Amino acid sequence: MSKQQEPLHVPERKIVTPSRRSILNRSVDAALGVSVLGTFSMLAGSAEAAPQQASPSPDKREGIRRIVTGHNARGKSYVVSDTRITDFQVFWTGENPLGPGNPGDSEALMPSTMPRLDPPLGGSSSTYVHFPPHKPDTKPTWHRTMTIDYNILVSGELVLMLEEGEVTLNSPGDVVVQRNTNHAWRNASTTKPVIWVAVLVPISPRKA
């Protein structure tokens, strides 16, 4: 063998097994970064199904638009806040299983109306949603899960319908934090689909 043909040295690769927490963090990061897999047909709505009520207007700072839902004092689902956040942390629950809401909001956990969507406690699910253009005869599918949901818009215009009002997501990266609330979805367009990612995390009961 000549000096010009010396064998190539390949460094040894170490195999690292990621922890469950790091896997979950990467899953959420991938969803927020619009790296998604799979298909899912889903949960339509109509313009007549929810009362028309303006939600709080988001401010104009740079960052991610975050819409947080909750139950008001009457137990009805509504928009708790609609703001832009610049912090790395999108949402956190702390000691409250539902996370922070507005003063006077109900903190009671409501039963799931669609258990097939609820991941088991200790697990989570991430779903890629392709929502077809809206048709006039489409009926809304109202539902609630025992989860904190992170719904991240990829493309299109997605209307979130709540028991007291509705709000439209129209920019990629807009995120809805759904807090165990009754809701439905509607595509605002009659010609273009909506694509978003839904990450569902089961709600852990409050510690005694």
C-alpha cells in the first residue's frame, strides 16, 4: 500500500439513549418548528354555531402569538388571553393542573367528551391535522379532552370556536393553549386547507 493510500480513520461514535423528558421536549420543539408527520381528518365547525364575540386583541411586539382558553365563572369556555410572547417558555402549569387563568375563573376539571383523543396519564400525543376547506353545510364537532393542548398553526386560517366567542389564527406559529375547554374548529377559507399540529398532554390531578 502506498503512502497516498493509507486507510481512512473513522472516529468511534457513542450511542446515547435519550431520557423520556428529552424525548417529550424534542416532540414539542418539533411541533413548534413545524416538523410534523402523519395525517388526521378532524373536527369541523360552522360560522353559525358560535356566538360572535371579539377576543382580546394581540399586541404588536415581536414573538409568538399565544391564545389561552379557560372556563369563566359560569363554567363556559372563552378566551382568557390573546397576546404575543417573546419568552422561550410558551406555557407552564405550575401547581395548578390547568395553569394560570384570570381571577374568578373556574378551576374545576371538566370530563372528556371525546375520550378516544385522550392520551393515557403519563404519556402525550402529537398529531398533524389537515383540515379541508369549509363547506356551508359543515356542522361543528364540539369536544373537550382532559388535557392541556398546544395547537400550533402551520398554514391557512383556523377559527377556534368557544362557548363564549371565537378567534382566528392566521399566521404560521400562532398557538392555542387549550385548557380542558369545550371547543370546535372551523376553516375560515372555502378554497384552501388548514394545517396545524396538536400536542395533547394529560392533566395531572392537583396534589393534596
